[in-house]
Amino acid sequence: MTVSSKNRPRGPIIRLPQTTFGAFMLLFWTWWALLIVFRAFPGIDIYFSQLFFLRTDCDAAAAAGSVCGGFPYRDSGNFDLLRTVFFRLPYVVAIVMVWKLIECHQQHGASFNVGRARKLKVALGTLLIGPVLLVNVILKEHWGRPRPIQTDIFGGALHFVEAGSLAGKCVSNCSFISGEAASAGWLFCLLLFVPKSLRYAVAAPLAAVSILTPAMRLSFGAHYLSDVVLGWLSSLVVFAALLALTESQQHQKNSEN
């Protein structure tokens, strides 16, 4: 049946580019699927944290049934220095990107690089919405999941709770999800914007930083496996969402011209 022009909906019709929007949907549902798996099988988190926990004999002053020991990598000066560098790196990169964005907007007319400015906005928007707002302001402050080192399984005082649970007694800066893993995931997203001529040279070190950052948080007893996996993936979800949105807006402008 042919629809007459009278019955066609008026106004702009926004069609999201299938490739980018499809990537967003895949990442979005993968995040939720992984959360369901980690929540249904909490032993996964405990098992991987136990790999880095060194149990020791308790002294006479310890209460009966106490677990004594620690996470040796947490006390390593070299690993702590590396963690500090990796922690600050995304924000150093972000400062450079803000500077580059200002440079873009100082150009006018034909010299204004629209594509470059759009990419910088997507990248900076992802950092602000993902690691900063979603992870550190909302999830880590309100979901109350104790870090491994805080739980009685690993010598702490609080009870273990599964990923996504609101039953934890952590008060602030809690374990779900990892902010540093989210920042590392954000760094990984930037590979898409690296010029092809530099991509092969940059890919290996950037991927290494992106993987080592959450791995160290796990080995320090600061986060469970679910915290770092979901934290890392959260930035990819936000990045894909913003990229799909900006591409749809650009597609709409092109259709109107």
C-alpha cells in the first residue's frame, strides 16, 4: 500500500547510522549481560580476587575466625608509582584535548575543522559523562559495594555483596564500578581518532595502559573483576552513544542542505 504525501509524518526524521548505533546497542546490552552473569555467579569475583591475596597466620590478638593477610602488589612501590602515572594520564590527555578544541574554535570560515572539533567534543563528553559523572559521582557514591580489601573474606570488616547490589555498607568512594578502569576504557576509545599513519605505533602502548590499569586495581584488592570489567566497558558504551548521536545530527544537517 502506498502512503500518500498527506499521511506522511511531517518534520525531520532522525535516522541513526546503522554501524555506530549498532555498536552502541551491542556494547550496551553486553554491559547488562555481564552484570547479570557477575550477579548470578558472585564466586567469579571472589575467585579472581583470591588469586592476588596472600593469606598469613593471625597473631594472638586477632579475633577467632579472622582472616589475616593482604594483597602484596598493593605494597609495591613500583606498582604504586605506575598506578599513579596511569591514574593521571587520562586527565593530562583531556587537558591537551581541551587546548586543541579551543584552537579549533579560534579558526573561522573554511579553516574551521568541523570534523576535528566534533571528535574532540565526543571524546571530552565521554570522559565527563562516563568516568566523572556516571562512575565517580553516581555509582561509586551510591551503590555501597565494599572493596575486596574492606570485606571479611580478605581481612576487612564488611560483608561481601555481589555486583550491582545496593545492600553493601560502604559509605563513600566504593567499589562498584572502577573509576580508573573507566578512564582506561576511555583512553582505549581514543584509538578511533588517532590518524591511521600513527595508529599502529600508538595502538600497542595505549592498549597496554588500558589493560594494565584495571588489572592493577584488581591485584591491589581495590576492585573485583566485575568492577573493572564493567567500569572499562562503561566508557565504550558512553563513547558509542555520543558518537552515534553526533553522527545522526550531522546526517540530519546534510539531509536538510
